[in-house]
Amino acid sequence: MKKIKVAILDDYQNVTHHFANWETLSHKIELKVFNEYIGDDPNLSERLINYDVLCLMRERTPLPEKLINKLPNLKLVITSGMWNASVDAEALKKRNIIFCGTDTKIHSTAELAWALIMNSWRGLQTEIQNMKDGNWQTSIGRGLKGNTLGIFGLGKQGLQVAGYAKAFGMKVIAWSHNLKKEDCKRVGVEYVSSTDLFKISDILTIHTRLSDRTIGYVDKDNLKLMKKNSVIVNTSRGPIIKEKDLIDALNNDVISFAALDVYDQEPLPRNHILRKTKNLILTPHIGYVSEEAYEKFFNGYLKAIESFINKNPINKIS
């Protein structure tokens, strides 16, 4: 029996074999793990042309129609999680390529959002650096209790963050394009308009999906509505915020601080201007990067491949 060629893309931490026992399929598949980012390789199709199966880690390497049509052997695509905006699902369907997902854990992104909220609002990064530099107490932090947390997108992660905020004695407000007043009432969150979300929030945290309606939604006009001492945190998708508008807002003290885990371009280039922008915390898209999530992802790849070989695909997206 000819072995199926499988490629796992963007395993930055080289943990494919740590989180799943690939030996169980070693007699049926030929496995290649790409640890470096190859999404911007102009010869990407040539590097992937021989593979029957591609395993994608979130949206690190996109799979648009143009690339799909240059991969004649491709039969199965598996994404970590059950949603991936960077994959052209319709193009896969046209080619009769099966598109599957994996189980996931969502708590880690909400937890990171809260860590960034606390760090930003309290000024921890400054004081941590002070201690490393031999200094002592140069800033004055702020308490969360009594302040207002605005949530852009009250889905599963937004609801988790709302729960954290209530535990800290914060007022919680929310808005998104699909959110209804009764949805907010049911979970004890105040529904507000888009304008009031920006005007009222002391801290604004983004948990909506990237879509035609949300791309670039947080722009200079909405940022100008925010309080001068406010903070914005984004652990969803980079393009929801207009990058240049945020940089201008931070450099001109339109808002006081921001924390980002997601970017227009990932991995973020070494010399990117965001790395030099003041009053800004950056983390390298680690919201979903946790041991619990990775265990689900890599074992999910394994199960999906095994089910495909047995002609009974699981977790089909399209």
C-alpha cells in the first residue's frame, strides 16, 4: 500500500510528536513537519505539491483558491479548531477535497485577554522592566473595580471575559453587529450602541470574528470616541483594528494604552513599527497556544487522518 503524504504546517514550537503518537499511523503515512513559517514563500505550491494531506495550525499559512488549484494531489485539509477564515472552503469543495477540523479548547484566549487587561491597566510591564533595570516605582497603577469593561463580541470568549470582569467588580457593557439586547440581559451584561461602546469603555476588549463587517471597524473615528485614559485589547484578529490608526492614536495620546496578540501580518516582521510604538504590549498570537489546546489539535489531526484512511471522515467543515 502506497503511503499517504502528510504535511503539518507551522509547528513553530516543534511539538507535533510531543502531543500525539504518530507511530500509530507510521505504516500508512509519510509525515513531514514544517517548523518554520512558509506562508510567504513564492514557491509554496512547489513545496506542497506532493502532499495528499495538509494540517493547518489556525490561520498561520493561508490556503486560498490559487494555491489549492496548484496542488493536484491534495485530498484532505485539516485545520485546528472548527473554523478557519484563511481557507477557501468553496475552492476545496469544487475540487472534492475534504475539509475537516479538530476539537479545541477556548479558555486560553480569554485568559490571555484578561492577563493583558490587567497588565495594561495596572502598568505592570513598566514596573517589571524597572526591577530588571535596577529602578523602583516610577508609575502609578490603576484598579479595575468600578471601571467599565466594553466587550466587542459577546460570544463564548467574550462571555468568559465578562465573568472575570464581574469578579473584579467592573461594570460590563457589550455590542457587536449580531448581538441583541435580550442576549445581554440574559447574562447580566448591559447592551449599548456601537458609539457608546467606544465612548463609555475604560477598557475595550475585542472578541468578535473577522468578517467583511468587522475588518477595519476599529478606526481613527471610533478611537477618537474613546477616553484619553482608556485601553484597548485585541486577542481576536489583527485586521479588526486599522493598524495605522491605532499607532497614531497611541503616539498622539488619543488613548493611553493598547495590548495586541494578533496582527495584520503574522509572524510580525522583526523591524515592524508596532515593535517601536509607545504604550503598547505585544504578544506573538499565543491566545490559543496552550498545552490543552495543542493536545486537542494534534490528536485531532491524527484522528481525522485515520478516519479519512478508513473512508469515514470526521468533523467535516465542508
